[in-house]
Amino acid sequence: MHLSIQKIISQAIQSIRENFGFFVGITLIFFIFTALLDGIFIWVGTSNIFIIYLLALVNLAIYVKQAVVIHRSVIIDEANRWDKVFSWGSADNQFLLISVGLWLLFSLAVGLFTALVMPFYIYGTRSGDFEQSIFFILVPIFLVAGIIFSRICLALPSRAIGNKMSIGKSIALTKKNSAKIFVLIVLLPIAINLLINRFLSEDKLVFNLFVGLIAHLIVVFQVSILSHTYITLYKSPGIEEQTKLNV
């Protein structure tokens, strides 16, 4: 099965249109949650490292819950189930664990790669080029991480709807469309963020609130795209049956 970037984006937009009221509602709800969390973070401060990590985990859980709700709305037509918005189950746990695992692996890779490469950059550059050195260190890390994520990303919508697709199965299903999935899942959100940043207010409070709202709106769009990528590569007629026979 081959992907069409234009078709996937069109299908994602159509899903958002069909579930517009519900998606706007949950976006505002989860935005309020993260805004309150930001307020708690400002009130608590940065003195207690345990509290910082706890708030970071809660913040991640909020985005995870939003992603799970959207995946289930698009893939298994579970839209307008407000009871699911305020509940937490096995699918949420699995999605959160995968997200935390990916975050830890990425952080570890950044730390190790930076520790190995940074001395060579610092030794060979002037102090004024330090930021440029950081840029050239992080770009290949993000590139490699993006490529890897684009190959294993189907495991996320699968877990969101209660299935247990393995990382190996995701890699196999994305093999023939890895470049297109990289564009859809990695490059597209980066391009959207860069475009939005050009129009942001310089007021710090307005900036933070606007960024938070935009982040949740982007989640709706990107999760819808990933949902339709999953549907196309795994749940299209004949594909799921063939997959079951091959397991």
C-alpha cells in the first residue's frame, strides 16, 4: 500500500471537519489544563526538581490523553464520547509509557552524542560560534530521531485503540513509505511551527498562552494525519486480514 501525502492531509482535514465541535471542545479543555499546570509551575518555582519532573509528566499525560481521544475518534469513530475525555484506561497507560520511553531514549541519545562531539566543536571554533556548534550537533540528532520515529509511529495509534502492534510490525508496514511518512509526521509539524513563530506576539504572557493553544491545535491536526496513515497502511480493506494471517 502506497501513501499519498495530499490524500492523507485531505482525509485529516475532513475528519476535523466532521468532528469539529468535539475537537474544538477537547482542545479548549486540554489547553485549560496545561495553562493551569503552567500557573502551578510558576507558583511552585524551580527549586524542587521532583516537582518539576512530576509536573512535566502530568503535562505529557495531558497531551497523551488528547492524542488518544483523537486517535479513537478518527480510527474507531468514537467521537463525542465526553466520558472518554475524563477517564484513563489501559490504552492511555500504554500510549504514555511509549511516549516516555521515546522521550528518555531521545534525551539519552542527545546527551551521549553531545558529550562525545561537543569537545571537538568547541576546540575547533571560536567562542562566538558556540550556538552554531550546538546547531550542527543537534540537527543530525533530530534528523536521525525523526527517521526512526517515522518508522515506529504506527505503534502509537495502534495502542490508542487497544491493539498491540509491535515496533517490528510498524517498521515493516512503513518500509515502502518511510520518506512520505517522514514528511507527514516530522517535517510538516516543524514547518507549521516555524510559520506560526513568525506571527507570535512579543508579550510573554500572550506568547505563552498562544503557543499553548497552538500546540493543542497542532496536536489535533497531526494526530489526525497519523490516524489516517495508520488506517491506510494497516486497517485498509484486506490489509488487516493479511496482517493477521502473517502473524
